[in-house]
Amino acid sequence: MKRVAILISGGGSNMVKLVESMTGDHPARAVIVGSNDPQAGGLAKAAAMGVPTFAVDHRAYKGDRPAFEAALLEPLLAAEPDILCLAGFMRILTPDFVQRFEGRMLNIHPSLLPKYPGLHTHQRALDAGDAEAGASVHLVTPELDAGPILGQARVPVLPGDSAETLAARVLTQEHRLYPQVLRRFAQGDLTPITLTAA
Ligand code: GAR
């Protein structure tokens, strides 16, 4: 059984879908959920599902990313994860941290990478006049949002879309995509998958 740690910064809707998926014959189980924000709404949701949680407030380590990461690593490593899933974790990680989990850290990003790494992905897709948007799950490498893609979900951009309506359509597909990719990854299958909106 693979042990999965999940890092979040916010509401944690993707984390909830991941945790819910890891039951029965699934080859992995969630062992811990952590956040850089003690107020992150997802922490209570994880606890309610019976998953241990921790928070390391990044604001206490202003200007010292290595010290923040050292504090983050303590509870994380104690949980002995085989796989680390970033699920709406909004802090940039140093190459040192990334290398510790090389080949076993996944991230979900709300764009069809390599398009729109970084922030404001939905507004950027709208500004570019894209007909399609989506989300990607990829392996994390030191370069931001640039690691090998394990799966993508595509949705149409509709007339009258705002960044908010598009984000909501994409998020619904993120909730299908991330659990499917994680299950395959935990089985050792790194072949990329593509989902289209049903
Ligand atoms: C998701 O849309 C995820 O793709 C995005 O944050 C949201 C988190 O929602 N991640 C990033 O932007 C990473 N740079 P959630 O907390 O409800 O899962």
C-alpha cells in the first residue's frame, strides 16, 4: 500500500476527492494533509475524513524559504509518504525540497500546460481567445509547472465566460482527473491520460 501525503493552501476540494478515492482496492491511502495556512478550509475537511493534519504558517518564516520548508518537512517526513500530492498548494518550493521527492511529487495546475504556468490561468486563456481550457496533473520538477504531464482534462471555453465561470468548469474536471491520475501513478503507470468533459 502506497502512503500519500497531500499539501493544500485553501478549500481543498481536490484533496477531498483524492482522499475519498483512496479506499477499497485502491493501491494508496492518504496518511497526512498539510497546509502553509492554519486557516485553510481543507484542514477541517481532512480531519473530518479521519486524516491527520498539520499546518506550518509560512508567514512566520518571511524571507526564509529554506526554514519554512524545514518546518514543513518535519511532520511530512514523519508520515513516511511514498507519494506527495500538491493540491492547490500555493507556495513555490525550492529545488532542494523538490529533489527530496523527485519522481514522486504530483501537482494539479489549472491550465493545459505548457500553456499558462503560474497564476491567473483562466483570465489568460480568456484574454488569448482560446477555444479550450483545462487542467493538468504533472510530476513536479524544480522548474515551475514544467514537469512531465501525467494527465489533462479539457473543457470548452463558452461565450460569455468569466474567469470565475471558466474556473468552475475546469475545477469540476480537476475532481475527475486528479484521482484517476493518482490511482494510475500509484500502480506505476505514468502514461498520460486525457479526459474531455462528459
Ligand atoms: C485548483 O483549481 C488547482 O488547480 C489550483 O488551485 C485550485 C485549488 O482548489 N492550483 C494552482 O493554481 C496551483 N498553482 P482546491 O483547494 O479546491 O483544490
